[in-house]
Amino acid sequence: MGKKSDDGNLAENKQHFDLSRQLTERGVSRRDFMKFCSAMSAALALPATFAPKIAQALDEVKRPTLVWLEFQSCTGDTEALLRASNPTVAEIILDILSVDYMDTIMAAAGHQAEENRAKIIKEEKGKYIAVVEGSIPLKDDGIYCCIGGRTAVDIAREVCGGAFATIAVGTCASYGGLPAAAPNPTGAVGTKEAVPAATVLNLPGCPLNPDNLTATVVHFLLFKKLPAVDQFGRPLFAYGKKIHDNCERRPHFDAGQYVQIWGDEAHRKGHCLYKMGCKGPETFHNCPTQRYNDRTSWPVASGHGCAGCSQPQFWDTMTPLYRRLPNVPGFGIESTADKIGLGLAAGTAAVFAGHAVVSAMRGEDKMEGKKREDINNG
Amino acid sequence: MSKLKILYVWEIPVRVTHWVNVLAIVTLCITGIFIGHPLSIGKSASGFTMGWIRFLHFTAAYVFAIGLAVRAYWSFVGNKYSNWRAFFPFLTADGRKKAAATFKYYTFIDRDLPHTVGHNAVASTAYFLVFLLYLGMIVTGFTLYSEHAPGGVMHKMLGWITHIFSNQTLRLIHHSFMWLIIGFVINHIYSCWLMDIKERGGIMSSMFSGYKSMEED
């Protein structure tokens, strides 16, 4: 993330940021940079002709200020961003952002850090971008997550409320995530629910894919606005298609080739994980195309089903992770809906078979097929 | 003894939609169970076994939905036996009396079977409840189906449902309702068979011919 708040000369830094110089210093050729721009236009589903426009936009960029708030999280999203193997172009693009406040990596501490944040909010009101990582607890006035003596919800209201836009990174910040899983002891919610007045863009995933954050930033720098979103506030370029519909194992699904047990021949051959409870058919994310860790791999590629981590309340709704269907409330955990249903159908058949036997023995039922004046008024 | 008459009870749209529903429901259940618990019958990755089975399922779903829509329309323009009022016997005192009598007959409490030309009061109430199951199946099914084209017309119409229920809950409902419908089918075939024997009005053949030999209402 390069220079954040390592000294007090933030304003000076902003004016002197020169992308070309940065690229040269880090040994990134112009050709690599253009390749990155093409990849970004592809990620954003823009025509290839946009690549030079992206390059131009990035060249002329003025550093937007970024405030990164971290609440109830495992820091997995920060990790996903910071663990890039070598200085990639994407990393440098993220350096364009002047990350003036970020709990995990900022040099400033204590009151100094809090002062920095207060200064940004005051001086750049409506211009800076807020990033939220982790869920926000609301129960008992939000006391379960406090930073510098203030509750998470209080900080989020102030920071996100005054921001140009808020990017919720990861499922916790987007929809409450794991801290919000039943019974949700802290009353954790996502950013939009905690601060309804804020403009929030959700980038769920556990963790988020840093490429999607980069693409969102590029979109913002290029068009000066946030990308189009779906009904769950997620950008369509990254969450517009189901994992199942772009999955590299999809041909095996359509053909009828399934892994039956872990480690069987089908599993070794890379067949479809549908029967192992893969939640690709429930989940909207671009994992199959974008992949994780510099596009190295993603869960399904490594032989494990999708857990549905980018869907709201996935921990409650997608479990059990290794079964197709959720458990039926009120029945034992080993009972699936279809086992219960089969029992129900068999039971119904047995009941009516019994009824038939009794009916057959009641040969002399009265008035069948005859008109009954006492019953029929018609 | 009053005279038997040959009564035209089930009009053509009622019979056609009934048998279309039968075919669609059988197809949907068989393909649906396979989709829920597929067998590894694909020989190569270029096969399309599951693809065709899903295609059958979706096509049958459209047929079923259209059949149900036609039948719903007919309940407003058809004869009195097919009218929507026939499905709410509990709204009239006479209907309640008949429902109670039919229920007593079914449960062997009473030997008297009330005279009915169209649906008996218990059956028609069951049909209304089953109609709700059908609606639930159509809504959950098409909501899940619509996700193949996010932002499409169907997804715009039904996507909001995934806000209230998660996909997995919709799937659970879709599976559970199928078993309830299968339970109904067992009940339905048995009851028609029983009534064919006990009423002697030819209820089984009436679903093919439309006619019943009964005293008039």
C-alpha cells in the first residue's frame, strides 16, 4: 500500500504523485501497464477500446483520499489486499489512493491517528472514500466494538455519512457476515443497515477479491461514479453472474458426471461438485473468471465446493456446506427434506391402503349415489 | 327413488387442463428428483444428460404454469362445477354441512355420503390448498430458474423474492412442496377410486368423458 500516513505531508504527497514515475521505480513497463488496463476493461465488461481511456484516466489521476475502517472482522480482507506476491500494477493503482487512515498498517497510533481521521472528515467532506471492513454491532448501543472509546456504529455514521461513497469490503461489512450468524450475539449488521443514509457499494466475499476492489477504484477514477449494482448493492461487473454459470466444471454438471464421495475417481478427474453441496448454483460472484491470489486458483478449482460466501447471511443459509439442501427445522440433522418427504409419501400410501381395506369391508354404506333430502338442499 | 340422469359435468378445458397437469406433474417430479439427486450417468464431458433433464423440467414447468393459468381462467367462465365458488364450500352453510358429512364418511364415523355432482366439499377444499401448493411451486421454481439470466424480465419480476427468502430456503420449499403434492396425488387417486365404487356415478370415467350418471342437484 506504499506511503500512507508515514509522515505529516499528506497534502504534498498528493500533488507529487506521478503514476509514470511510480511504475518506472517499481520496474513495471508501459507494456505491462497497458496489459493491466486491458484486463481492467475486461473485468469491468467494457469494450477493449476503453483500455487507453483507463490508462489516460490513471495517468491524470488526482489521489482520492481513503479512510479504511475496521470493525468486527478477521482482517482477512486487509490480508487479501496486502499479501500480493510481488509489486503488481494493481498494487500501484491502489497506491493511487491516499490511504490516510487504516487501522492495521498506519504508522500513527492513538490520539494522533484519531486526529488524522477527524481532519480528513472535516477538510474533505463529501470527497473522500470510506472503506469498511467487518460488521457493525448494534445491540446494547453497539458497545461490543469500540475504537478510541467510541462505538463502531458511531464512527461509521460519522465517517460513512460524510464520504463521497462507502465501499463495504468483505461479507461482514456488506451483510454482517460471520459475526451476524445466528444467534448474532452482538446484533451485528452490514454497513448499509448500520448507516442507511450512506452511499454503500458492497464487495462481499470471504475475503473479497482484491481485483474487484481495484476494478471498482478504476471505475471510479474513470467515470467519477460508482458502478451499476444489483439488488444486494453489489457491482454487476463482478456479481452479475452465478458461479455455477461460469464454472470450469460446468460441462461435467451438464453431462452428468458428479463427485460422489471425496477422493473418488470423479473427484480426482475434476468432475462436478454439485452432490458434495457446492453452492455455486446459489452464489453470484466472478470467482471462476477472476480467481484469487493473482488469479492462481479458487475453491472449486482446488476441488472444494463453493460455500456461497458472497451471498447475504451465507453462514446461516448455505449450511450445511457439504449438503445440497438445508436441514429441516424440527427434525434431526441427518434428516433431509427428501428423506422426510419420502417417509410422508409412504405414510400417506399406508394410511389410504388401510382406509381401502376398511372401506371394502363396509359393503352396506347407506344412500350412496342416491339423493338425500336431509342433506341436500339443492 | 329419483331418476338417474346423464349429466355433463366436466367441460373440455377442465378435462384437458387436468390431464395436462397430470403429465406435467409426473414429468416434473421424476426430472425434479433426478435434478436433486443426480446419478453419474454421463459417459463423457461432452454429454448433456443433466442438460436435457433440466430442459425437460423447465419445459414441463412452463406447460404446468400455462395449464394452471387456463384452469384459473376457466373458473370464472366455466359451468357451476368448475366455478371458483365450488372451491370454497366453507363459505356457505350448506357447504359446511356437506363438508362435515363427507368428513364423517371418510373417517368411518358415519355411513351417509352426501349427494354431490361436482367436487365434494372435502375434495374441493383440498384442491384449493393444492392450488396454493402449485402456486408456491411455480413461484419458487421460476424464481430459481430466473437466476440464469440476472437482470432479465423474469429476474426483474421475481428477483425480489430472494431478498425475503434465501435461494436455499426456496429450494427447501420447492422440494418439500413436491412431497406434499405426491402425498396429495396418492390421496386423490385413492379417493376417486373409492368414490367410483361407493357413489356409482362413474367418477373415474367422467374425467375422460365429462359425463356422470347421477341424480341432478
